[in-house]
Amino acid sequence: MNLLFENDSALSLADVYERLRSHALHSGHRYLVFVSGSAAWCETQLLNVPTALDNCLLVAGHELCGLTPCKTENTLGSEYSSLLINAHNHQKLNDWLAAAGCLTAGGVLLLLCPRFSEWPGHFSNQSHFGDSRPSVFMQRLLRLAAGLEGCFFWDQETGCSGNAPNTGDKWQQTLPTPSQTATLAAIKTVVTGRAKRPLVIRSDRGRGKTSVLGLAVAALFASEDNDCRRVLITAPSFAAVKGAFEHLAAVLPAAQWRDDSCFVGPCCFTFLAFDAALKNRDDWDLLLVDEAAALPVAGLRTLLLRYPRIVFSSTVHGYEGSGRGFDIRFKAILDAERPQWRRQNLDEPIRWAADDPLEHALNALFLLNAEPRSSDDNRDELRVRVVDCEALCDDDLLRQIFGLLVQAHYQTTPQDLQYLLDGDAVIIIASRGSSVLGVCQLLPEGDFAEGLAAEVIKGRRRPAGHLAAQRLAHCSAESRYLTGQSWRINRIAVAADWRRQGLGRAMLTTAEHVARSRNITYLSSSFAADPQVINFWLAQGFAPTYFGSRRDSASGLYSLIVVKGLSPQLEADAARLASQLNNDLRFSLASVYAGLSADLLIVLLASTRNPASLVPTSAVVVAKRYCDGELIFEQAAASLAQLCLACDLRAVSDADLAVARLLLGHNWTGIADQFGLTGKAEIELNLKRIFKKLISTLV
């Protein structure tokens, strides 16, 4: 069965749509149709295809043809037979990709857009950058789309063109798929097997990841050979897991809904938002964490340690961010805390055929499946160099660079591909032969007029972008952070097999050399504060200068800005900001940072302290008397806290216990639970050991 259109101006869009629907239903495929022309012409065409508006999801800036736009976060798990995207007024690529996952077999994606000759310019004008240059991202998309099977073009002047791949027998949806069956068995093993052996489920979109969770719970509730009666599920939103509840109810008709819970006799299946799940202390027989890649890793670790039977599931490729970046970060935690954890992949799609043209097209156009290229060949010389925009037109190079960025940062989304191609970032790569092993992305900031910088400092203006420069200028009241030109290191990524071999340092050295040659005044970076990451930046000569007061919603961590001045004045400025940060931390722990982790505070205090400052002699004397049993804790607490603030605790093992009690104010019971100690007496024994070690380093 074949379908071919060749600039046929005699056809109507209604004819094309009906033929595509028929062909797609037979093959289990989905197709993409670019409807290109003026906005008015595009809307007129749609009004002549009423069937396309039935069971249709609209992604647009405003109403169209009687349809109301939907928020894509509210459509997770929903199914539509047609998808309408109005690119004339809605250019959020992440929304496009999110909506595409709701389109089922037989579906058609109608993408309304300007004429192809005009679209790159239109896209740039409407984008975040507001650039007058035609969008390189859009030029690439249109160039590739022209050669993809299953992509069709309905143009205001030339009519229709495109072709669908040949198909054989009618597609039949077979459920459960083999990998679903294996996953159901793996979830049962989590419940019936040995404890503390978590399962991680990975899948692309459309593989039935969430539905298999609901089917697994239904099977557990229906079984009499296990004691699993209370199951908790958490995710970024209830909408993300609604399908799990629907599949459970379909299998067990006696299920009764109550708020965000489903009851089957004595059994209970309950949803809690992630924050609530972290606070919940009820006993649950099984915990399911869906869309784990979109949740803070620190919180996931808390749940991992709290529940002996737990299942995590995440999307590998897709608009949600990078499941691959999550894999790398969370795998290290699993290996350390639960070395007998297991992984299960869901491979076969259930909403469309395995050879679906739309999935293939979206992967190619948005690099959803971009992977870094592995290289174990040490014969080629390592090269570190700047690559320009023209070099990124090489799709193999682009795929490798974007694959590394995705792998290294779990919040990378398809929109970031557009920023990479259309922005003015400086890209530095480390490579051997044709393999890209590392990438560093630097964003230009600053170059503000004095008047605008003054408005930013007063809090009256906040232009888009310039994250670090604006924050530093506003907090320090120094306009030079904005009036000078600086580069912010937005991403730095090294292939997993090549880490800790100096590639990151080599790229930053090149970045500094190039920056100095272009009269850049300082380098900065902003990231989720983690002790290991901070130590990397400290080793490269950067100084902590600003510490956020709120946790990032995705990482669950506070943000930190580090700076490296490229002139004597900016070097001195960075040192002053670091000293001010140290002072601010001392006096805001209780009011602002009560939830700060002790190990992070140790690194922050040590890296911002003035090396010339003296350790109070009186505090040392009191600490010695406490360690010798002459003073009780309450009498020595103030002096012990002084030593924690004045000394570098990084070299003292278990110093986080002292910091938790003396600086963060954790109570005895909480510390006993946190460090696995029996109570106050054992905690004090450890405190005395810590301070004896600390005092010995001062001699």
C-alpha cells in the first residue's frame, strides 16, 4: 500500500487529510502535514476539513476554528486522532513535542506555518532572541523535513506533495507487549522478592510506561499470594499518572474513586504530589515514582533510602527533559546505596506502529535520540577548539554536541536545540578524530548602558537573559558586572568514559584564553550547588559569589554563582563577594538556610573564608576543655560553633555531624536518626572525636 502526492493542485486539503487518515489507520502510522501560507489562508483551509477538528488537540496562542488551546501539561496520557499546531503564533517547541505524544495511530499532525521562504525569518522575529537573522534551527528543520517519508506539504501556491512509506498487512495492536509483560513480572518481584532491590523502568514516549504501572498494581491487588495492599504513586502531577488509575479501574471494575485514590476492598492506590510524598511517613507496601527524570534527584534519594520496595520510571527521550542525564546521575546513587538494583526497558510502542514515520521525523528534526559517540581510540590527538555556527550545519557534529549536552544535564529539552543553533553562544569542543568528547557552551552577558545597569541594580528592570551579570550587579550594587562584557558558562559536558581526564579543565583553559583575546572581563557560571560540582569550579580558580535563597524546583538544590575575574580589579571584586557570602551565610542559617545540608555548608564556608583570618584562641581553649570532659556541651556550644565557622572542616571526617548540630541547629533526636547513632551520649562522643581532630590540625 503506497501513498504519493506530487505538487497536485487539484486536490483539496480535505481530500489529502482523508487519504492520510485511511492510510495511517491501516499501517498504524502517524503523519506530519505542513500547511504553509498566510495565517488567514491556513484557517480557511482548516474550516474545509471538519473531520480534522473532531477529537483534535490544539496548540496555539489563541482560539482557532472554534477550538480552544490546551495546556500541554494537562494532556499527558490523553489520546487524540488529530493534532493542530499553529506556528504562526505559538513557537514553544517543548509544547509541540508534548502534544505529539498524545497523537495515536491513524493520527495526523497539521502544522500551520508561514510560507517556507518566510518562516525562518518569522521564527526569529517571534523567538526569545528577537533576532533579525533567519533562524538556523528552522532552516535545518525545513531542509530535513523535505527528505523524510511521512512528511507532507500543503502549500498555498503549489498544492500538496509528499509520500508515505509502503505498508503491508493491517497493523494490529497487541497488548501487553513482550516488554510490558517482562516489566509486570519485574514489578511483582520488587514486592515479593528481597527488599532494597529497586527497579528502574526506562522507555521512550508511547510505550505504555504509566499504564503498565496501573496494570501491575491491579495484578497485585487481585493476587492472593502477596501482602501488597497499600501502594503510593508520586509524579510531577496527577495528570502524569492518571492513566495508571484508569488502567487499574478497567481491570478491576469494583474499584472506587475517592479524591486522588482508588480503593479495591481493603487495598488502596494513592497519589501524592512529590513534596507531599517526601513529607509522608505512612507505611506503604510499594512506592511508584513516575517521570522520575523530572523530579529532584536529592528527593529521589530520600525516597530510595526510606522505602525498601520502590519502582522508578522515566522517559528516555522526549520533551520532559533528558532521561539519559537522569540515568547518569541517579545510577551513581543507586550503585552506592542499592547495588542490587535492576533496570527494565519498555521497547515496543503501544499507541502506534514500531515504524511510525512521525516518531522517526520528530527524532530527526529535534534530535530527541541524539547520543554522544563513544571513542576508545587514544591514537588521535586531543583537540580543543571553538566551533562557529557554520560548523554546526554539519548534522553529525551537531548530533554529537547536543547528545553530550543532553546526557550531562537532565533538564535539557528540544527548545535548547533552537537556542544552540540560533543563539550567539560560544561553543568549545574537545575531540579526538571525528568523535566529540566534550563541549562547553558560553553565553555572552553584559555590555549594558550605564542607565540600564542602574535600573537593574535598583530592581526596576530585569531584561531577558544575562542571568549571572544581573544577579551580581543587583546584589553588589556594582554596575561593572553589567556594563562590561562577560561570558557565562551555561553548560559543560564530558562523555561518561572520558571524565576525570582533564577535558573539562582543558576546555575552560581554552575558554579563558579566547575570552582574554576578546576583552571579556570575567567568566561566570550558575548551577545547582553540590559539593562535588563546587570543588570542580574551585579547582579551576572560580570563586563562589552568590548563593540563592530558594531551592530549584527541578534539582531540589540551591543555586550558586561562581566567578573568575580576568583583570586584577575583577579578581579582587570576586574575592570580596566571596568574603561577603561567607559573612552572610553565618548570620542567615536559621532564617534562610535551615534546610541546607551540612556537607554543602562545609564546602561553602571553607571556599569563601578569608585565609588570613585567625582562629579564636579562646574558642580553642574551650573546645579542649569540652573534649577533656571539663565542660558540658551547653557550656562549650558557642565556642564549638566559632571553630566550625573559622576553620576549614573539609579535612575532618564526619565534620558534617558537628555542623548539623552546632550551625544548623538539628536536635539530638534528628541527628541520631540521620547518622545512625543511639542518642545524645553517642553523638557527644563523636563530637569530641571531631574536635580533637580539628584542634590537632591547628597546631
